Amino acid sequence: MNRPRFSLIPVMDHEIHITEWGDPAKPAIVMWHGLARTGRDFDELAAALSDEFFVLCPDTIGRGLSSWSKDPEREYTLEYYTGIASDLMDNYNLDRVGWIGTSMGGLIGMRMASSHLADRLSWLIINDIGPEIPQQAIDRILTYAGDSPCFQTVSEVENWLRTVYAPFGPAADTFWRRMARSSLRRQKDGTFTTHYDPRIIVQFSASTDKLSSWDHYARITLPTHIICGAKSDILTGSILERMRTSGPKPGVTVFQDCGHAPSLSRCEDIDVIRKLIDSTT
């Protein structure tokens, strides 16, 4: 199994931290994380797939080790993230990539797939997100993502993450321990807080109607597959059914023991992803 490499790439007036896996000569996959997470969430999946692929797992601006925005309302948006993704591909001289996007990462993938950048994606796997987000789910996200919680120890961080992200479903202890270590930063008083800019939630200041992107979804034509947590409050049954029968008319895989969003970290999860990739190539 390959070990990760870490790079800092200057893109659009920012420095983007990327975890790289595998041989750059092999076909490339970009794995893009959710709203308040980092690229390290994909360690298990990326490591496993690095035998066949060159895998890039960026930290979005405002998260992890990437730089924070000085203009959140302009830059903490799907449009800006899409531009960063395209420029990152240019930096690596990648014409086309496969895309696996969890939550917000899935929205970025949908924006690319429905725009002039569509020919830069070979296929799209969307992990538990749709073109609209129910208001109740937005309210839940705002209860934790908009604050900067304070912790005395790393163990407290891990326990908090296990609670807040319990909908990720079953995962190994090693997953949660790494998640804690890659999700914190020390403050001036010696305590810990989460490793993201609380202002990333600015994108939710719009009404739910303005957050809807069904028009973008309808324009997607490339091979697409949706992963859904059976208990998800983000990708509800009605949204999933509309996605299944419109736009790219994707295949759907439901993870019965998860909510929002499946961690994709277990061996059985990885086997599912391998089969999905094989079916699109």
C-alpha cells in the first residue's frame, strides 16, 4: 500500500494542501470532501485505490491546511471551489479525472459536470448529496459548523467527532483517531478547536430556493452514480427519486447502516467503489 505524499499548491491567490496517493502516470481520481471536513477523510479509500489510480485529495480553502479566505462571501462558494478544482488539475497536467465527491464535494462535481468543464471529468460518483438541501438538514449543519468548539484534549475532539459524525456509519477506531488529529488546531490559550474557518457556512445564507441546483443537474450527461445513506437527512427519498429519473439518470447504491454521509472507509465500502468505477470505464 502506498504512503501519502503532501503538497502545497498555489491556486487562485490561495495555497491548497493536497494529499497525493499512487503513481502520477496512472489514471487520476479527485476525491473532494464535505463542508467542514478535509481531504484526509479519504485516506482508507485513496490508499486502497492507489494501486490502480493516482488519487488527489485536496483540502478546500478554509479547511485543513489550505489557506483561509479574506473574502468569504465571494470565495466560499461552489463556483469558486470549481475554479480551484480546475486550476489544480492544470497544475498536475491532468486533462480528465474521475470524481468522487462527498456532500459538498459532490456539489462541486455536479457544477463541473454541468458546465464548460464537463469534458474534464470521466465519471462522477456523488456521495449523499442532491441538487437541493432540506431546510431541516441545513439547520442541523449550522448547529455545529458555524461555531468554533473548544476542547482541552485530543480525546475530547475525537469523542465530539464520533457524536457529530455518527451518521457516517460504522468505521474503524483508526478512522476516528486520524479524523481527530487531522481536524484540530491549537489555539493561543493551549486549547483545541476545529481545523476550519467558521465562516464557511456563508454559502447557506441564501434561501433554499437559491441553493437549489436542479438546472445544473439536468445538464449532466457523463456517467454518474449516487451513493446514499439510508438514514440521510440530506439526500431524502423524494430528492433521490427525482435524481434517479432526471439528468444523467444515475445508478444508485444505498448504504443501509449510514446517514449523511457514508465514510467510504471500510473494506466493503471500498469494494463497492471499485465495482462502480469498473462499471463506468
